[in-house]
Amino acid sequence: MDIKKTIEDVVAKLKGDAGLKDEFMKDPVATLEKLTGIDLPDDQIKGVVDGVKAKLAVDNAGDAIKGAVDKVKDLGGEAGGAIKGVADKLGGLFKK
């Protein structure tokens, strides 16, 4: 099992479905097993659950930064461009 790919696939599904994301937050192990079709003991699947939660948190932080950048960008001007450059670099770090 490619854990990194599994995490990325699950995160993509969760980000595309708010109800599914809520279900994951309430019962992550059962939701993960349902999404992947993998039935592992809870202690073994916990690492994948933790990875999904971490990736969601990082993606949410990146989305928040992008939203702030877009607002500053709308202000225009030289200051907006400078702030956008810094924020783009920070956003790139969060997306890795």
C-alpha cells in the first residue's frame, strides 16, 4: 500500500465532499476504511488517519494564505505585489 498516495486520494475526496469530511472528522477510521476498501486493525490505520488530518490542516492553511493573497492582490499596487510574492512562497511551502 502506497501510504502517501492513499493519503492524497482520501484528502482529495474529503475536500470535494463536505458531508464526507464531517463523517471523517467524527469517525475517521470507519470513514477511511470505507473510502479505501482497506480493513486494517485500528492501530495500524491510525497512521494513515493522522496523515490525512495533517494534510487537510496543511491544505487549509495554504488555502487561507491564498485567500489572503487574493484579497491583498485586489488592493493592487506595488505593496500588494510584494506581499503576494512572499505569500506565494509561503503557500508553496505549505502545499509540499
